[in-house]
Amino acid sequence: MSGKYVLSITYRVFAFASIVFTITSCGNIESLNEPLPAGIVHTLHNADSGQTVSVSLKDTIIIRLQTIGPGEFGTQEISSSSIQFVKMLPTSKSEINPGGPVQYYQFVAYLQGRAEISIPHTYNSHVFTVTINVE
């Protein structure tokens, strides 16, 4: 086997590995576009409804809501652009409960100011509300 032939095979293996790596990593491109938590993560629960919470810019706010019985919490409403909705987070298998769903809403503190987040329930008149001061 000549040195030229070995070099050619090595080059081809390297090129093939590079192509495979590029193709497999492209499946994660969507996650690169999602805002990553840059500050502190604040977790709020059902019992925090009606409260006022102060956060810093780029902090993440996770609202964990548990429903007992029929219905679930619906689409969030935000009173100003100080807070941006990021996404609904998946419920872990350990939290799946036949009594009612557990839902996670993720927000990010985007601009200084004050915003009220309201999340109505789909079955009863309960509305989860929290005021966020972004400092």
C-alpha cells in the first residue's frame, strides 16, 4: 500500500465523518434559536397567584400549574412586552397525574417594566395571575 493511497483513504474517512456530523447536528438547529436562560430561573406555582415578583433582565420565569379535576389552564395573556412567552415545557413522566394535568409555562424577562401574566382555566372561572416587575 503506497503512502498516497493511505492518505486518500484517510481523507475520505475524515470527509465522510464530517458530513455525518453535520447532518446529525442539523437536527438540533431549532434548539439553537430558542432563548436560553441567561439569568436566574424563578419557579412559581398555583399558590403564587395574586403575588408580585421582582426579577432581573434575562431571568427566566417558569409557572407550574396543577389542575385537579376537569379542564386545564389555557393560553397565557401578558399585559406588556416586559415579559415574553417562550414556550410550554413538557411534563415529566413522574408528574403525570390522573387527577389532572401539570402544565409548565416558560417566560423570559425581556425589558425593564411591569407586566401582569394571566392564565385562565378552561373549565372553571379560576384565573392564575401574577405581576412581574423587571428591574
